[in-house]
Amino acid sequence: MLKVLLKKQIAEVFKGYFYDAKKNKMRSKGAIAAYFIFFIVLMVGFLGGTFTIVANSMCGGLTAAGFGWLYFLLMGGIAIMLGAFGSVFNSYAGLYLSKDNDLLLSLPIPVKTIMTARLVNVYLLDAMYAAVVFMPTLIVYWITAGATLPRVVCGILLFVIITGLVLVISCVLGWIIAKLSLKFKNKSFLTVLASLLFIGGYYFVYFRANAFIRDIVANAAHYGEKIKGSAYVFYLFGRVGEGDWLAAAAYLAVTVILFMLVWRVLHRSFLQIAGSGAGAVKVRYKEKAVREKSVFGALLGKELGRFTSSPNYMLNCGLGILLIPLCGVLLLMKGQTVTEILSSVFPAYPDIAAVLLCTGLCVLSAMNDMAAPSVSLEGKSLWIPQSLPVEPKQVLRAKACMQLILSGLPMLFAAACAALVLKTSAAVRLLIIVMPLVYTAFSAVLETVIGLKMPVLNWTNEVAPIKQSGAVTISLFGGWGIWVVFFLLYMFAGHKFGAAPYLAVWTLLFGVLGLIQLKWLDTKGSAIFAEL
């Protein structure tokens, strides 16, 4: 039974490689092979190659100076961090709140068997992520310092220790996220928040890692003595890779003890979390008056509710909602410096800072493409809005208005911040506020039109219309393409007329095109929607 459950868990991880959710059918053998080849190239070739270069840049100098343990400490720390964060979401969803909990718990299968299958699955994913870092680490060290028996055996034991620690950390983090998710009525925001924190932490570490590693290598003696003096346990961790049998035995024993403690906690809390109805919140009925909404208000509320209930929808189509106001705050803090640098770099172009800031804001606005998959997300429930006693144009306008509200309000704040920091004429300041707002309205209507013309209704997973549809691809890259053309035209010819006339022409162009698209949406577009 354990073998069957483990096979099921691994099949779920690689389900997308075998099954096309967009077309609702199995992939061909050639497509399956291509997906796995791409996966191997990405993990072994790209990521493995990257960490091989990192390991090679450190190993020679640290080993020659007698600080091979520091090399293993640094690379082992990277392996633990990548492994833990790479599998924490799998441990959260796959270990605790899997969709088949009710089915498995209703079968005559011991709870320990279910837990073991899921823990083995989590461990294999942990080991895969950690191996991307640590296998090149070991190979580079054995080539550089020599592959003696103690170094080979202890190096392999260190990999086992690292993967064991990663398993413990990912289970603990997954347990914390699962417990928190039971307290939230809408877990979508928790998932989005955790994802954004992970992305932010990843890029912070990525951009600081090179400087940190160079500093460690350049001052290895200083940092090595401090670690040995005040953090001896980390020194022993690195000594395992160098072939220290005693350190290897001590760390292996600690890892086993930690895992036993985690297993005991999981076993005691597994049924409570897994049997909680995937985080269903008990709500006590309380009678209260409900305010009647207008038809358009109800349709708009439905669109906003769908957006806020889907982490995939929010992360892939609405990231600009956070980036746009963040850009405004950065402009208030560093705007004067940025505008001065831009003006000094392009002295021959008047008001280049205003044009570039306007371009940047609208590029961020183009990242918000909520309207593009909105028609496709109706899926098999499309008959519901079609059968309601409302005009099709009201349904389509609600989809466009959702994107306009979610993008327009942050854009108003950011554009106002840009206008405050710019030292230019009143006309340019006004246009740098008006033009991004007009473009935001134009893009909301245009993306609704594109989504209506390129619907993907036969899907089994919402990721298909959100990430894999032609409408989303055209909306995103087409939006960025518009602003590349906008900036290049200004550099070649627009600057001769001045920033104010140039911005005014584009504002008028977006406004007219937006009205034309809205008219089409109300007439021909409504007819197309009714016949889908």
C-alpha cells in the first residue's frame, strides 16, 4: 500500500507533464519526453551549472587556505535554504491539506502509512532541490582537494544530513502555514502573501549573494576565527564535508532526533488538520439586512470576488497592483535623484525624465491583465451570465471595470507622486497624471476585447486560461511593445515637438481608441458573448 500511495504522490507532482489541462487530454509521448528533457536541462544544466560555477569560484581559495569547512558551511547553507523554500508549499498542500484527505482517511489505510508516503514525497523533492546545489559542491571539492575515503563517505553523509534538516524545516514551515490557513476565511490572501515574501526574499538573497560570497572569501581568516570562537556548531557542520567522522556522527544523530520529534508532532496533529475540511471555517448564522445592489454592482462584485478568491489569478494577473504604488513611494523617496540622473544622461532631450517615468508607470500597468482571461474563466459556467436577465454588454463592462478599478487607483497615486517630484511645466505634470490613467482605461477595454475574441472555455485547471492562453500573452507582451514604440518614437522624433504635445497626442490616441473599443464591445462584442 505504501508503494501505491507513493506512486500516486509522485504522479501528482508531475501531473502537468503527462496531462494537458488546457485541452483536457493526455499529452503525446513526444510531448512528455520533451517536458522531462526540459526539466532535466533546467535543473541539471542551468541550476546545477550555476552552482558549479559558484562552488568552483570558492573552493580553490578556501581549501588552499585551510578553510575547506567554511566552503561546506556556505554551500550547505545555500542547499538548505533552497531545499526548504523550494518544497515548503508542497509540504503545506501535499502533506496536510491535500484534496484527497477525505477519501484516503475513509479507506482502511493506517494514518502512519498515509503520512509516510507523503513524507517520502516531500523528502524526494527536498533532496532534488538540495542536490542541485550540493552535488556540484562535493564534486568540485573532491576534484580540488582529492577524493579520499573519509571525504567521500562523510560528504555523502553530509548530503543525507542536509536533506534531513531540509525535511524537518519544510515540515515545520508547512505545519505553521497549514495551522494559519485554518484561521483565515480567505486563504487566497495568505497564499499570495507567502508567495510574495518568498519572491522578495529570493531576489534579496540573489542580489546580495555575490557581494556576500566575495567578502567571505576575501576575509576567510577573520570570519573563520569568529565562527570557530562563537558558533562552533557551524564549524563542526563544515568539518563533516572534510571527512571528520565524529562531527558526521554527531550531526547525523541530531538530525535523526529532530526528525523523530517532528514525526511525533505531525502524528498527533495530522488528523486534526487533514480532517478539518481543508480549512473550512465554521460560521454562525446571524440574521441581518442585505443592501440591494444594482445590476452592474452585482456583476462587478462577482468579478472582484473571483479575482480575490484565486491566488493564481492574483499573482499572475495582478502583481502590478502592488508594484505601481511601490513605485510611487520610491519616487517620493528617490525621485529627485532619479530625475537628475536621467536629465544628465540625456541632456539633448527636454523633459526626458517625464517621458521615462510615464513609460515606466504604464509598463507596470501593462502587467495587470485581469480582464484578458476573465471571459475564459467563466468556463463551463458561461451559461450562467448568458442566461441572466442582463444585457451582455453589462457583463463585459463589469469585467473591464474590474481591471480599471484595481489598476486605476494605484496608478492615480503613483502618477501623482511622479508629478510631485518632477521639475517641469504644469502641462507636463498634468499629462503625466492623465495619460497613465487614460491608458489604464484603454488597456482594460482592449484586454476584454482580446479575451472575448480568444476564449479558452474547455479547461480543467484555471492555470490554463490565466497563464497559457493567447489572450494573456498578447495582452502582456503587446502592452509592453506599445511602450517600447512610445519611447523610441520620442527619442527619434517626438522630442522635437516637446514632451507636452507628445504626451497629449498619445493621451488623445488612447482615449479615442478606448471609446472605439468600448463601442465595439457594446455591440458586436455583446453578440459574440451571447453566442459563445
